[in-house]
Amino acid sequence: MRPEIELIEVSGRSLRIVDAHLITAGDPPRPIGHDLPDRGIELTAGPDGYTARWSRNSVSLPGIARAFVGGAAGGALFRLLGLPGAVLGAVIAVGLARTARERPTTVPDPTVSVVEEGADLVLRSADLASLVFAVMELTGATGPVTVSPAVKTAELTEGGSETVRLDDVGGLDEVVAQFRDVAVSFRHPEVMARWGATRPQGILLYGPPGTGKTMLARALANEIGGELREIRTPEILDKWVGNSEKNIQRIFADARRLRHPTVLLFDEFDSIISYTGGGFDAAGQMINAVAGIFKQEMNTLIEHNPNVIVVATTNFPDRVDASLVRSGRFDLKLSVPPPGPQARADILTKLLRRLIARHEVGGFRLFADDLDVAALAAASTGMTGADFKEALRRAQLDKAMHEARHGSAASPITHADLLAAVRAVRT
């Protein structure tokens, strides 16, 4: 089904609201996606309406500043003035930030309230369209601007269609129990404050591929009623000198401004930040610089913003420098091992239940009654949850293709069908 789109135009500016029926005020406030050009603007929907927080100190560099940072122009000015391109880029950024602060702090729309909170400008309104138009007025955005639903389903769901909770994680009872404790600490900050207790600000998950590390991070985000923000290698590492360092600083600066619970996920952490102190070439110096900034930011993140928790995953813990993940930065270091026989049975049972709940409607049968989960678990030594998902996908595809080719209903997936798929994945 196509999303519902509401197009609003005022004084030559346009606002598109996608899936408008999903954007409703909620408690706690929820993030709303948008494509406003100025970085540092956060839209949320709360119990009293909509809020926009504009961090005026956060300004996207224009093309000229990006050219200075590590580019040919930066190199030329380095030779002329003796300053690195990154320094010149920073000077330009500061100048832009000062210019941004001089923008007006009032808007003509009386339905929108505007207050200054430190360096931030906070706008509130019961009407989403009025609020966004006011933000466009202040920031100089020319539009059109698109506002998306409050929940980014693709980021907060497993397989893009069903929310993952800790109850859906099979075979990792000890890890899940610790994640539940973290979730409880998020939901009861007043108790933590009364006792002067500090929840973990970082969790390192390590283990072989396919054991559920990323799924755990998604589940934790849902348990705390928050959002998952996944940081991938291309968002940090850059070939131009100085850009990688700026990228990691920007990521943490954005994290410090978040006003809602967020899991900041560094997936495949070893590919982003690994050993420090290794090489003295340009690449080695860049790795050292990025790692140094990461350490500094992790030292104080929870003090500046208790709404954020960092989760890092790696298949190769020996490739991660111990100083990066020491206590105080990553207080929980949890092994996510390959599942044993009982754990495999638990994983398979939960996967089957979710598929049955999703697809067995209107009398349709996805699976036959002869499935023997214990036998399948015994026959799947060495397999992980990801392997089971692939085996189920193959069995489902075989049945669907049979029905599509022959035009007649295929029989449910039997134990023999699934056992054959398991053996195919193992080979």
C-alpha cells in the first residue's frame, strides 16, 4: 500500500507529511524524521504536541569548507599560510556557527512558541505543519521539506516487518538477563539517581557471525522505548585527511543532543576502530586520531547525555585495542557464543512461532504438524540463528515457487522439508 501524503503550501514553501496518520503525539516523545537541510534540528512528538530543537552551534559546512578540509584548496593554503586544511575548515565552521546565532529568534506564527535554552532554540506547537514552517523560517530552508513517520520501522525491526524484543532472542539467557537489567535502569532513572548508581554507558558484544549480536542491540532499543542508530564504517572513515576525525566528533556531538533513549550501535567495531599506536604512515595516524577521539568522547558521554547507550559488536575481539573498551567506556563485555543443542532448539522454536503468527491466517498452514524441533536442533550442530533463518527462507521459497509454477496449493512445510534445508545450509 502506498503511504498517505499530505502536501501543504504556504507563501511558496511546501511541506509534505508522509503517513500523516502515524505522526501523533505520544508519551514519551518520539523522534520524527525530516529532510531539513540544517543539521542539528531534532523534531519530536510528545504528549503536548510537537517540538523542534535547533542546535544552532551545529552547522553543516558548505562546499567551500569541505573543499578546504583535506582537499586541494586546503593543501594550497597550507603551503601559503602554514595551516592544515582541517584547521581552516574548522575556522570556517566557527564563522558559520556565529553567523547562525545571529538569525532571528522569533517567528510570526502565534501558534508556535519559541524559547532559548542555552545554545539551543526550542520551538513548540500543537500543529506539526506550523512548527516545521516556523523552523524553515528561522533556518532559511527553501523547501520542499518532507516529514516522515515518527518511528523508523526499518531500523527498529528484525526483517523490516516485526518489532524485535528481548523475548524474541533465543538461546542467550545470560546475555538477555543482563540486557533486561540495562533496560530497567533506563526506565527508572529516578531510582538510579537516588542511589547515585550509574548504568553501563557501553556494551561490547563479541562472538562468531550470525549469533545475534545486532539483533540484541535492536531488541534493547525496543525494550527502552527508544531508537537504534547504527553507525557504519563509511560514516566515519574517509580518504581525505582530517575528515575521519571530524566524522567521529560529529557522531558524538549529535548523540549528546538526543532527548530520547537511543542505542548507538557501532556494528563490526573492529573495522571502524582497531589497534592504536601501530603505524606512523597516514593511515596509522588517522586510526590513532579516530581512536583517541572515540576514547575522549566515551569518557564523558553518559555524564552529558544519559539517554544514550553505546553498543559495539565484533566478530574479532582480539583486533580491538583493550584501551578502547576498558571499564568506564564499555562496562559490559559479553560473549555471544554459538548456540548449543538446547539453545538451538530455543532459537528455532521462537523463529517458528513468529513465522506462524505472521503467516498462518485464514486457514492457511505454513508448517505441518510433524515438526520435531529437538531432532532439528540435534541435526544442526554448529549452526546459528542466522543459519536457521536461511534454512527457513529456503524451505518457504521452495513451497512458494512450487505453488507459483504449478498453480495449485503446496502442502505445508514438513519436518523432512526443513531437515533438508538445514542440511543444505550446513554444507
